[in-house]
Amino acid sequence: MAEKPVKVLACGDVEGRLNALFNRVQAIQKKAGQFDLLLCVGEFFGTTPEAEAEWQQYKTGAKKAPIHTYILGAASQETVKSFSSADGCELADNITYLGRRGVFTGVSGLQIAYVSGREALQDPPPAHCFTSKHLSALVAPLTGNSKFRGVDILLTSQWPRGVWHYGNTPEVNTKFCGSGSVANLADHLKPRYHFAALEGAHYERLPYRNHVVLQENAQHVSRFIALASVNNPAKKKYLYAFNIVPMKALEASELVKQPQDVTENPYRFCSKDKTGKQRPSFNTTEEEEPAGQFFFDLSKKQGGGFRGRGRKREGDGRGDFQRDENKQPRRHPQPTGPCWFCLASPQVEKHLVISIGTHCYVALAKGSLTPLHMLILPIGHYQSVVELSSEVVEEMEKYREALKSFYKSKGARCVLFERNYKSQHLQLQVVPVPLDRCTTEDIKEAFMVQAQEQQMELMEIPQHTDLKQIAPPGVPYFYVELDSGEKLYYRIQKHFPLQFGREVLASEALLNIPTRADWRECKQTREEEEESCKQLRDDFQPYDFNMED
């Protein structure tokens, strides 16, 4: 029996705005169901009279937090007075101070390492600060265990210095941002998720790997997410929702799966020690240089994008940076019986095909919702996205981007959905929604509301989280991706309305074509389909990457 995921909310600097935070949490829980815990990084308490008045309501029991809330300690001298002890304790009903630093393990087995405050710039350190020695004492008992693979979550108030190396660039002044000791801590603890705050910015770094390709066994990836302050005027993201199965409940093969956009480890960037020798742990004399255990040279041929034709995915032990033009094409998986969607199958309606690549093809959807409703399908026989090989995923991503650009030229945004239930061949449905019909938020709300009406709980999954981490092969699911990159997921339990994706998009709130919700009511004659496809092929040709060569 699969382990039940833990539903977690993470939050940036609260700064005393407790009512705003908990009202937002209640709204989220009303839509998405009860979460198990809320983790707050950065400054939880404020210094204004208004902040103090709000806190007193929770402290006295006049109000109660709607979720188990765990907070870090002071990150400034002004808020030290809000914590009566350096040790963790319950401050109010449902609000728990974790402590200065340590490891917290929940009943589910979820392991959370945490460090309050900022790195000290003087000795002895002030009450709201830590030193590299403090962090070394936290790390040693964990990494000294031969079975240690990493922690599930790391909470720090400060950012790790240099986390942006090899990744996307944050909107902060990187010259002065972050702590070298926190970077070293993250490198040693290998958290699957690392949250931080204090910079007033929202930043989701691309996931990075924790092993050196071809030198070490594959390990899980880490994700760093920085969150803004609650109710910030710029409306930057301050709450982050995700599901996580504790590491201890995962098989190694499941844990080490690598997403498509994974990067090198930022903490092993351009080490000054080019001898390959391990640098001292928590080196306080070189704070500007995040500590790393290995030096290796990165080929510049790799490039920064993750959809390039020549880049291979790591983890297969066959050389991460070699180009693959000379490889023999992989033989496509074949079905065991008749299949309407395998391109080589006699059953496939080839007149609906719009474009054919090496691993995927695009076709007009039979009984399409709109004249531009298309499908992206693998040429070989795969049941779902989570079963695809890396080459197929890569080309499917190229088709997704091509269709997004095509729809944009038509004044429409792109919605993708997949139903891995009562279907034997993957069909990624791609539907354009005119920009003047509704906003992305309207589309998201329509899916959420209609799911709730049918007693289904659509979960939002992190932007850079690979679907393979959430949906193991063989598990039925429904998945939606919006043009903003937001992703919604439902693990199908028993029954599921087969036309759900179409019904939502056809509803009055969105496309307002409810009579077209069922594809069988939208069939065209063969001649009409051929005419539609001829026009569509001509229109799509400028965006078809197969026409580039």
C-alpha cells in the first residue's frame, strides 16, 4: 500500500500579520481540503502595536490558528523578546516554535531540519544569530549515520549564498544575499525542499542534483524556494503548497528520479581549490565561496536550456554531456493489441495527423472542442506521461512550446490536460482558450470548483515538480497545466467522469459551448475532417520545429 503524502504549506515572513495569513490559509483549505502543517520561515513576529495586538488574540486563545503551525525563531534583535526561551515550545494553541536549530520528525516520518536567525558577523554571536560551529554540530550526528540520504525539508530564514549558480536568476542583489554557512548546510543535508525568506522576494530555483554524474551513485534532487512576506504590496508569492511522501517511505529507485530541468549543484560552483581535494566543512574564512566537496569541470557545450536536441538526461550512466546525433533511433514500444493512437497501427486515422516528429506526433482531436483543439501523442505505445522515456518527454515539450506560440498568435492561451484512466495510449489534450474569454485564474477556479462539486480534490503541485514524483507508473490520475505553468493534479480513486476536462473547458464560465462537452456530439464527416486538417497543417507549419531543417 502506497504511503499517504503529507500536505504541507510553507510561508515567508509573516511579520505579525497573523490574521491575513490565517484567513488566506482558510481560503486555501476551503478549496483544496485540510493541510497537515504550515511551516513559517523568516520573521514570524512583527514590531508594530498592531502586530502585537493580533498576536495577543492568538496567545490568549481568543483566536486559534486553523492549522498546525511551526515557526522559526528571531531573525533580528527587535523580535528576540517574542521568544521566552531558546528551546522549542508551544507559544499558542496550534502555533509551535521549533527552536534555534535542530531536527523535527513528524508522526508520518517526515524529517525537517531547521535553523533560526542569521549568520553571526561577530563573536560571541547575538541571540538571533548562529555560527558555522552551531551548524556543524547540527550536521555531524545526521551525516555520521551510514544510512543518511538527506532530509525531507530544510527551513532557514537566510538564503544559502550562491544558490542561483547554474540556475535561474532571482530578483535580488546577489552580491549581498545569503549565507555561506547556510549553503554549506544545504550541501551536506541534501534537503528535498529548502525554504527561506528575509529578502522580500519569491524565487523558485530549478531543481539541482546532489551527486556528481559518472562519479557518484544517483541521488535525489533538491528544490530551493524563497518566499516573500505576507500581504506584500507587490503581491509576490508568500505561500507554497505541496505534497510530499517522507523519504523513509520511498524506494531508492523512486527517490532518485531526475526531473527534466535538473541542474548541477550550485554549492559546488567554481571552487577555488582545483586540486579536487575536499574543502573543510563550514569554512568560515571563505564565506563568499559556497563550500563544495568536489571540483569538476562543466562542459559549456551543455547549454543552459533543458529542451535542446543534444542534451541527454542524467542517471543512465552513459555520459551526461555527449551529444546523441549518432545514436540509433530507439525502437518505439508496441501495444499488445489494437490501438487507435499508435502511429504504426492500422486503426489510427492518419488523415487527422498535423505534424510528425521523431518520437511524437500532433493530431486534430476527433470531435474537437474548438477547431484548434489538438492532441500531442507519442508515436510508440505509452499509457501516460509518467512512463515516457526522456527522448519522448523532450520532444513532447518542444511540441507544447510550439503549440503555445501558435495559439498565442491566434489570441489564445493554452490549456493542457491528461486523463490517465480507462485509456491505453497517452493523449495530451491541448485546447486554446481565447484571451478575451477569461483569465488564467478563471480557468483554474473553474477546474477547482467543478472538481469540488463532484467530490474530487484537485491539488496544486509545485511549478518545477516533475509529475513522475507525484504519480507512480500505473496510478490513474487527471492532470491539468495552465499557461502560467500552474499544475493541478487529482489521483483517481474509484470513478471519474471521462469527459471532465472537456466539461470544464466547455462550461459557461470558460468557452461557453456546453453542448460540445462530449466528443461524440461533435463528430465531423471524413471530408470535413480532412479539410480542417489541411488548413490546420498550413497554419501550424511556421511553428513546426520539424520544418526548421
